Amino acid sequence: LEKYYQRAVAKEFDNQKLSYRREVPVTLKYKNEPIGKYFLDFIVEDQIILETKAQVAYNPKFFKQALAYLRQTNLPLAILVNFRRPRLEYKRIINNSRSIREWFASIRELWTTR
């Protein structure tokens, strides 16, 4: 199911003229050594990770995964979107390893360039 929601989200990004990258590979490292690779569903406007889910409920591993993605990419924000609820649900996860000043600067830049 998730791949169909991802296709719909991509179409909506196109309609809204938002820049995005889909299925972005990120190298997983341990002590600066590559040990694997995972794929982010979307990076939007080079600032926000968007992960799509089609689950009955959020699982704590989704949040841990999003935090790992944020730390690995040093992006300021991840959004988990769950399409399999009676209403669309989303959760925002902030990269707490970045300074607040860095975070606000990157978000401000995103919205002032629109």
C-alpha cells in the first residue's frame, strides 16, 4: 500500500511545484564505516524528510528510524505520515542534534524563497 500513497504524494508535490527527491539512498555508518544503506521515501525542498506509512498504528521503531535519518542527513525535520487511519495522521520529528539557530535558519530560508 505504501508505494501507492508515495505515488499520490509525488503527484501532489508536482502539482504544488515543490521540489523533492524520492527513494533517496543514505549510507548507514558505524564509527564512520559504511555498514549498509537505507532509502528515505522523500526529501522535500532539500530540508524535510517525509516518510509514508500505511499502518494501523504508529510503531516506536518509526520514530527511532526517523531520528536516525535526521542524524545521518543532518536535516532539520522529518514528518511521518500515516495513511491507514480514519483520518490522515502525521507526526513531526525535530533533529535535536542541530542547534535551534541552525534549524530556524534552514526553515526560514525554505519559506522565504517561495
